[in-house]
Amino acid sequence: MVSPSIDEAGQPFCYFSKPTGQIGMMYSESGTEITPEGYLRTGFGEMMFFAGPELEPTSVRIRTLEDGHLPVVHYSLLRAGIRYEFTMFTATLDGRPEGRQVNFVRVQLANESNEARRAVFATAIRYDAPRTVSGLHGENRFDRPWKSTFPGDYRQLGEKFDANWVYAFKGNTFLRDGRVLYLFPTPEERSFTLHTFYNYPPETDKPQKLQITEDTATGVVRYSSVLRPRQTRVLDFKMPVVPVNDASVLAAIDALSFDAARQQIRSFWQKILDDGMQIELPEKKPVDTFDASLIYALEAIDHIGPDYIQNTNQLNYHSFTLRDAADIAHMYDITGYPDVAGNVLAFFLKWQKPDGNFISQPQQYDGWGLTVWALAEHSLMTHDKAFTADVLPRIDHAVDWLAQARAGDPMHIIPASDVKDNENVPGHITGYNFLALAGLKSSIEMARDAGRPDLARKWQSEYNDYHKAFLAVLDRATQTTEGYIPPALDGQKGGYDWGNLLSVVPGETLSPHDPRVTATLKTTQAKYQEGIMTYADGEFLHHYLTIKNTLTEVVREDQQRALGEFYAWLLHTSAAHAGFEYAIRPWGDRNFADNLAPHDWGAAEFRSLMRDMLVREQDGDLHLMSVLSPEWIGAGKTIAVRQAPSLFGTVDFVLNQPSATSAILHLTAHFSAAPKRVVIHIPWFMTVKSATADGKSIRPVDGALLVPSDTHEIHIEWSKNPGTPPLSYAQTVRDYENEYARRYQRFMTQEGR
């Protein structure tokens, strides 16, 4: 465990003991890691910072984003009366997303004391952090460089460490083998290393080959000045993501000021946020995480030649898989970015094999179902005729593969596999079939929408036969499990929960209240630790896997349970709203090692969850406010959703609350195809006394107000139920901190664990 003292009062909460972050630009080929210490790490080097009279390395856990969500990172530390405030971001020289990337760093030195104090600061470059275990990188870092063998393969721009590199200072730049690593303001002192008293020449006016190791800080520039009380000094640094040896490029970097670059990227990202779905809540953390999650996902798209490649992040998961990218693309569709989704999905088509299968990892047949589903859902959301015409024959070919694969399988379902990933069990994987059936169902709707009844009939016939065969297998598999749906369907023990959680979402293969769905939720929720899902027989927490259950609970209208998991997911993020995948042990050291945050599949899942909590479709109805928090309800509070896409068209609504007992819902919709009804869910903790829809009295039915699709204004008189739990992000953090402190005390004072 780590000491609970790392969570300082008055600071934003960060779950991780060693958080990482990512800055970059949409459509760039690489990104920069914000290391646990707050350094900038590219594939070529790591920019370090030192502060205080003894030039101690900086290390700050709590980093926040500008305005709560923009990818301008802020953090600060106080040493010897001097506040060192850092601001860092990535911009491009020409303002284009694909342009040359440069990291900008501003450090403001401020004397916060009432007497004169000396402010001492330094920067340097090292190749990598120290390694305490075998591997290709230091702790909490990623492999670099790495050459891909095909588009979408893992790749990292960079170069291997070379003991024969030649280092040099030239003006206000530091070079390695003739390429500029970073630019700096004029220092009081410079040196090749921090310590020059034993075997390094002190001269810095000529290139040097240094006897250094990978973790030696070199290219050191020092700043030292006495500041009067409340006086400040500002230092601006620039670090090209790829070192520069072109004089014209270097001149452009030198000419682009910190303030101009900052305004450039602020405007760029804010416009993107303004173009899509927007949420307003009385609680800041969920909204900031919703926005930041979009930016993290967009930063992970590479635009290389004609391809827009959706990676899972720019760090250790800088690679493409159909599975991850399908959910991310769908998030773009349902939160207002159909053009981005269309660009990303075009790359999916290159992964179709000659036999019709969609697959990106050997034997991982979830790629088939998720690809077909994502393609079909994009068509249904956008009604893009050109896109639909292109993908219809592709899906037809894919369905032919499915029919042939099923015909050759003894169970007549997706063939068995033996993949050491996700479910981690050999056999017929349950989730592959849930996803394939979901993809088929969406494809049938797409064919009907596109005026292709011939394909709709063909695919419906395949679906009917497949669904019947699968349910027969599922019935046998759940007879001895008390209804729990296992990860695999061959009767074997073992395997980890994963795709077996997908019986209702993304497609309703089973009814939401099917006893097997209920049993599976109960069984998997019993494995939760710290409020979220566990993995590998409970050894690790698994962050985004939780949301697969939460999405099902939203559809089942298990409001309180869904909200609890929503807040538990938020708890397990950084102060910059980055989520992780796994590798953290429950109630342990809160360190994911080299499984770095952010994890953009998880980011996309969270955005999709928030969208579905507020706006979703089901059985021809439009559902609003499926899950609300007690924190969002009360006098003077507002809940608003703007520019929310749906299968029916764009939806806007505002819930104003003039008092604790009254609310007015203003609904503005631009329907291309009106839903059968609009279903307005009543929070489980509220009791409705009366309601009107456009002046006509209505009564709740099964916890919801059902109104016609052309309704514009709903007035509600209600009251909060006694004993309503104080669910909120802040309360979730307090509860976790108290429990962690209790366990830490026991850990430190008692035998055992």
C-alpha cells in the first residue's frame, strides 16, 4: 500500500500513486507522455525539471487540465518559499493537426514569502528513467522506438540509445548528433551534466561525446535569481517531439511564442468540443471527464497517407484493434462526431480478409461482430448513402463468412479459439457470439433503412438460425451455473469475465431482465473491489470492464446501481481525468506500472455511458434522464444536454429546477424520424406529485413520464425521498479515502494483510 498522506486535503483527487498522461495533436503520428514525475517523454528523450537550492528533481502527482478539460497541463510545487508553476501542452507549427509537433513548457517562479528569496531552476534531457526490472524502458514508460510492419501495428517514433552520441550547445538550443532536442531561454549557467566535477569537461562551447548512461541528465541549463516578495520570473521552453536539424523548421519553432501556441490549441480543441454533444451538470468532475475523454481518444488517431488509424492511446497501446476502435468509433457517432467516425471506420474495411472475415488479432472473433455492428450503426445514425453503398457488399461478404464458419462448427456458432487474452480460456467464447448477433441485428436494420429488403431477408434468415443455435448452447451452459453466463460455452471451468457481460449491450440478444442477465450481474458484481470490476480471478482491478455491466444496468433501469458504478469509475481516474485498464491490485499501491493511462477504449466507454444515462434509444422510444444523481437535483440546479445525436435526430433538453419541489423540462428535438414516445425517467430517489406535458396532466407509469414525440415543455412537482443516500463524486472520494486509511492502518500495525 501507499501512505494515505499522498491524498492532500484541498487538492484535486488523483487515484493513481504514479499517474501518467498524454499530450499530442489529433491526427499526429506520435504523442508525448507526461511521466509520473511530470516530465515530458517522447520517443527520443525525456525532458526533466529540477528546482530549489539543491536542484532536486521535481515530482508532482497532481496535474490538472486547463479549464478542467483542455489538454494544457498544469501543476506546481513549493520549495524554499518559491512556487514553481508549470504549464505544458503540444501544438503544431502551422496549426494543422498533422503538422510538426512541439511541446511547450512555461515555468513561472514566484516568491510567495515576505522576504527576498533565491529561485533556482534547471532543465535537462535524459534518454530514459532508471530501470529496476528487465525491459525496454524505465518504470511507468513505454517501449521505444518500435517499427511497425503494417498499418495499425504497434509503433513508436524514436531512436535507440547510443553511447557514441555527440552533444552540443548552440545558442539557446541543445543538440544531439546535430539535431535540436530543446530550446531554452538564456540561462545563468549551462553544463553537459548536473555534476561536472569528476570526468566531464566543463567547456560547453564545443561538441562532446559523453560517457553517460541512459538515465543521465544532460544538456543542463540553470536559472538562479533573487526574487523580491511577490516577484515572478517566467521561463519558456520548447521541445520538438521529433528532434530538428532543419534550419527553417528551427526558425519557425523559435518564432512561435508560448502564448500564440497556447491560444492556437485552446481554440482548436474548444471548437471540437463545441461541435459535438455538450453536457451541463451541477457537478464538475463528470462533465470535465466527458470532455477530456473525447480529446484523449482524438489524440490517439494517426493520419498516415489515406488512413485514419484509431489507436488505444499514443503510449503503450499505440496500435489498432478492431475491438477497441469499434467502440471508440461508435462513441464518436453517438456524441456528435460522425465525420471522425466515418474516417476511422474506412480503415476497418482494410481488415476484411479474402474469405469475408473481419479480424485484427488471430482467433479473436470479436472483431467480426464489433466491426459489422459499428459499420451498421454508423449508417443508421448518419444515413450516409455513399458510406452505406460501400459497406453493404462488405457486410454481405462478412455474413457469408459467418454462415460458412458456423456450418463447420459442431455447435453452429462462432468457432472455438484459444486466445491468451480477455477471457483467457480455450473454447467457444460467449462474447464473440453476443457481438456477432448484435452486429447482425444492426445490419438488418441498416439494410431495411437502405432499401435493400433482399439483404435484410438474407441476413434475417441467418440471424434466426444463429440465434436459435446459440440459445440452445447457452441454455446448456447455464444449467449448472444457476443462470450465470460463463465466459466460454463448452462446459469448462475457468476463464475471466469479459464478453459474457454483453448479452444486452451493444445489442439485446437476451431480454434485459432475463434471469440469466440478472444472475450474471449478481455473480460479477460480487467480484467487485473498490466499487469496480476485477480481473484474473480478482487479482487486479479492471477499470473499463465495469462499464459493460453499467450500460446493462442503465437499460434495466437499475438506476442506483448504475450511478454507484458511474462514480466508482470516476474515482479511479487521475486529476486530469485519465482512466486505466488493469494491473492495479485491489486496495494496493495504486500503481498500474507500465499499463499506462489514459486508456482510450475506457475513455470512449465512459462517454458512451454518460450519453446513455441522459439520452438513449430503445425499442423505438427515446429515453431521457435514465440515470440522474441526487447531486444534480435541487433548487437552482440545471441539467442540460445540447446537440445530442440519436437514431431519431438531434436532441436538446434543459431541466431547470426553480425550487426543491419543482422542475421544468424544456425539450427541443430535430427529428428526422420521430420516436414512438419520449420516455422521461423519474430518479429513483424522487416522488412525483403531479406533472403536465404542454399543459396536459400526465401521470408516471413504471417510474417514467411517457409523452408524445412533439412535446416541448414538462412541468413536474416532486419531492426527494427521505433517506436518499448522498451519492456524488466527492462523497465517493471521501468514502474511499476513509476505507483506504482504515486498511492502511491495519496493514501497518497487524500481521498479515
